[in-house]
Amino acid sequence: MLAKLKIATIIIILILLIAGCSTAQQTYQNPVITGMNPDPSICRVGDDFYLVTSTFEFFPGLPVYHSKDLVHWKQIGHALDSKINCPLEGAGSSGGNYAPAIRYNKGTFYVTCTNYGGKGSQGAFYVTATNPAGPWSDPVWVGNWNVDPSIMFANDSMYWVSPDNKGSFMVGTYDPVKKEFITPLQLIASGLGGSSPEGPHMYKINGYYYLMSAEGGTGYEHREVIQRSKSPYGPYEPSPYNPVISNMNKPESPFHAIGHADLVQVQDGSWWLVSLGIRPKGGKFHHLGRETFLAPVRWTDDGWPIAGNNGVMMGEFPAPNLPEHKWDKDPVRDDFSSTKLGLKWNFLRNPYDADWSLTEKPGYLRLNGSNVSLKDKDSPAFIGRRQAHFNMVASTKMSFTPVAKNEEAGLVVRGNDANHFSLVVTMREGKRVALFRKYLQDKKESLEYKEIPKGDVDLRISASELEYKFWVLPKGKKPMLLGTAATKDISTEKIHGFIGTYIGMYASGNGKANTNPADFDWFDYETMD
């Protein structure tokens, strides 16, 4: 009998433990997509979620991410992957493609956007696909330059929603078959008092049309607000609970500039919001760019949404009621064994085909340095990826023989055209050297270099929250530290604009073409965050 009681007691304890485990809520950490991924827009199709973000002067443009649980995201393609739908020639830094929105209707995905500054651009446009991984269509230009357009499908109509670039919002109906407006764009509502009303999205929910938008600029006063009407054409009343989300009055928070958001409803009926945000370090200095955050949304009894923790973005929230779905991690090393570049890699503006190759020397990425340099408003021989972690190491093995002082190749940390750090192999006084350069505010700040022997050389950039270190590892020699640089020197607060830090491989003759190509055997990206 005693043994039976002990067994029964153990069973009860196990049942209680299992029950406790099943009711315990798992949590997730923000941001959910790190590195430069601003202006997120999201849609759900069945059990799948798709998200796009801005890319400005980088090519291909507008990464498309896929998730099953809203927390773990995998890039599956780009919405703009050709020179036809992503014209960037001549676009300035922080020009190009602004603030996309993704929507789905009757088997077709739509991504709207505005291209500023690219030669051949006609302003606002949309592209379509039946598979979000691509291929995507050529652009359909809609005939205006209004920034941040979005789409709402309702009432058997396609509503085109955009700012008027003067502080108010417009709506019209559009025929995607005839590719023309049925109802012309008309003013429907103004902003709600903050500067730079932008990023509008419209939703039809429970008989109301909700117009959600960002204001306050995309800096520390950024916030998301909402208003509603019984008609898509107004009149609109603002939420008494605005802002929907903002950290503008939370100086103690590690997250700022929260805004430019989009709503999505998941399978259990709950609502969620994605937004951009920043993580400043060492004061008000953020260099990774604006990243993608996720927050739960609750609805008040009178039908207004409030996101996060009473309107504040936090670092941790209970996870959505969805099966956890993690993706395989990206490998640390890209050994360039494929004939195609991985999705993480980007060019500056539209690349020149002759500048790079994965087939001229199989197993290597070859960069044929042109006369274009990093400071030019053009496309240098540069292939880079987002710096997506504060604490990381980027390294490569390179074969390159310069023959003149102007010729160089190596690794770069890029803030924008006028601000970047270079770790390159070049010539000085007839000797082959590894050189570290700070180029800030469109002028050279400093140079450090050391002679290195012939042959392959490993280059390494290590990063912490506040500092970069630049190392050269000649074959058979000890690592040499060539220089350091402060991360804040390429922060948005110092260099301005809308983009974040990229790290990549580069070659240039700085006014002339390089005599020899630079061959990169591999590129490693290791994280310590």
C-alpha cells in the first residue's frame, strides 16, 4: 500500500509539473530582425508571415523575410532584384527605395514603394509576385512621387494610400488590371500634430477604417498614431490613447525611435505590431541602423489599439501563441563555392557586371577594382552585408598584388559615401603594405600602414559596442593591429541619413582601374552577441 501511495504521489507531482510547464509562457527578445531593416511592413497568408524593409541605395532592394511564429525570420528573396525594378544609378546615399509595404490578395503579393534619385525612376510604384521568394514583376509606376505608399484590399477594391508630402494623407482606388486609378487620390485626413506624418497603413476592422501612421520624424521623437472613420474617405477621429506605441518619453529605455509600424492578426485572433527602432550605444549614437521590433497589441473596449507595454516597446514580451519555428542559422563562412551570391550580400547602387565574378576563379569572389571609389556617388567594386550585431568579427583571406599607390583592395566598414573605414592592401614607397584609413566627413582623417610580404593575407575587423579594431594577419606572421575607430563616428547622429553600417569586400584603383584582380577565398562573420 505504501509503495502504491508513493507511486500515486509521484504521478500527481509529474502531472502538476507538466501542467505548470504547459501554462508557462515563453518569451522573445527584441529586435526580432537586427541590422539595417527599417520601415517594416508585414502580411499574413495562412500560417505564414512575410515582411519587407527599406534598402535605399543598396541592390538588390527590399529583402523579403518569412516567418512561421513572428519571432524567427529567414530571408527568402528580394522584391527588387533587377536594374529594371530597382534603378539606382545616381542615387545619393540614403536615396533609392523608401518604405515598402507588402500585401496579399487572391493569390498575388504586392509590394509598394517609392524610388528617390535613381536614374530611370518615376517615383511611386508597385511590383507583384505569386511567390514571395520571387520572381517579382517589373515596376508599375503610378504617376506620383508621394513617399511611403501602401495598399488596402477591401470592398472588392484596391485602395492606394499615401501621404501627400505636405502633412496629410490621400486615398484613391486603383485598377491593377488596367494599371490606372479608378477613383483619383483625394485628401482624407491630416497628421495628428507631430512632424513628418508618413508611413500610412489602412485597415478595415469591425466596420471601421483605421489609418495608422508615423510622425515625429524617424529619430528620438518618433511615434505611431492612429485614427479611424466609418468610410475610407473620412472624416477621421484620432484615438484618445495615442500614441499606439512610442518610447519618446522613456530616456531610460535601451530602445528609441520606435515607430513606422504595421499591424497583423494571427491565427488565434490576437494582433501584433512590427515597427522600426534603434539601439543607441555610448550616448545618443546608433550605428547599426534602424532595426525591426515586434510588440503585442491589445484593443480597448471602445475599439482602439495599444501596443507593447501600455504603448512602450520593451526588450522582452510573451511570445505569440504560435508553434515555435526556428530556421537553420546562417553559416559563419561563405566560401564562395556557389555561382550565385547569397541573399545577405548587397551592392552599392546598380553594380557593373565587369566588376565582380564568382566564376572567373571558381571558389573565389573576384573583384576587379574599377576607377570608382567608395566616396563616389556610383557603384564601386563593393560587396557587403549588414552589420547585424554589436559584438562581431568579420574576416577574409585575400590574394591581391597592387602595382601602384592608387590600387587597393580589402575590407570596409561603410557608414555612407562620405564616412567609412578601410583595411586594404596597397603600395607605399614601392612596398606592399596593409593600410588602415579613416575617411570621415568626406575627408581623410588618418592613415596607418605596415609592410607585408607577398602572398595571401588575412584581414580581420573586430567590433564591440563602441569600437572597431582592424587587424592584418600576413601568412606566417603574428596578427598586427593597424588601428581602431569609434563606432559613434559612423552613427546616424553624426553622419545623418537613414541607413546602417555595412561590412564588406572592396577593390578600387581610385580614378583608374586596378592592374590585378582581388580574389577573396572566403568571408567569415562571427557573432558574440
